[in-house]
Amino acid sequence: MKKSDYTQEFKEQVLKECQEVGNVAVVARRHNISANTIHT
């Protein structure tokens, strides 16, 4: 998936999970995306 293919809802959910879990790498693995994608 390209960056532009992610819906706003998906982006918000991933960021919310990162805040709850406190570990970007774990959330990235859960969603099969790069941790760098989340940081960007």
C-alpha cells in the first residue's frame, strides 16, 4: 500500500494504538507496516 492509500481512520487508529501501547514497532508489526511509515 502506498502512503496515500491509507484512510484517515486507519491513520488515527494506528496513532491511537501507538499511544496506548507505547511501542511503535509492535503496532507496526501488528498492521504489517514499517515503523518508519508510522513516524512519518
